[in-house]
Amino acid sequence: MNLSELKKEMPEIFESVKKDVRKILGRHRAGLSLGLVEMGMFRGGFIGGMHFHPGTEIVMNKSPLKIILDSQPYEIVWAYTYHILLHEYIHSLGIIDEWQCRAITLNISEEIFKEADHPAIILAKNGIG
């Protein structure tokens, strides 16, 4: 999979995120758009994505995404994309506190994917950096 192919698949992954959040939390938000931007990487980590509260855009950082696309199988790429979009979507619902957002991201991932070794659960438990 390359970045161009992932761009086409991101809206479908985001629909899964929204459906899963509605199922688990009973909440949703319409009118959001997705984007990819270069935010770079720095020693010790990177930012996977951002939502600027109370805005209507969720962006993913292309820099780590390109590395993941080049080095990981499809299921990891999908899980990473799902994880970042889920985390930022939860922020868009008004959950601004980072630790609370991470806990909710993990809870939803565990409820949806069930198996502890699912890549989305591993990312939610261990972080992305």
C-alpha cells in the first residue's frame, strides 16, 4: 500500500471509527474533514495526528505514516490509521484532556477488537512513539 492508496481508504476507516464510537459511547460529530500534513519527526517521538479544538479538521502526520507504509504490513497500517483517527475523533467530541482521551481510545479499541494482540489495542496500550 502506498500513501495515495491510503488516502482513498481513509474515509472508509474514519467511517468505521465514527460507527464504533457511536456504538460504545453513543456520541457522534458531523462535519469533520480529514487531511494529511507534514509535521515531521523529532528525536524521541512524533505527533501522529491533531485536532484543533473546536475546529472541524483532523489531520494525520505524513512523516511517520510514510515510514509505516514502507515497512509494515497492511494490517498494521490500517490499525495505525484507525488508532490516530479514533484518538483525534474523541478529541473532536470535546474530550480535551490527553490522558482521558487515551483511556477512552483504549476502552473503545478493546470493546471493538476484543483480542489483546490486535494491533489497534497494542497501539492504544503502548502508544505510537
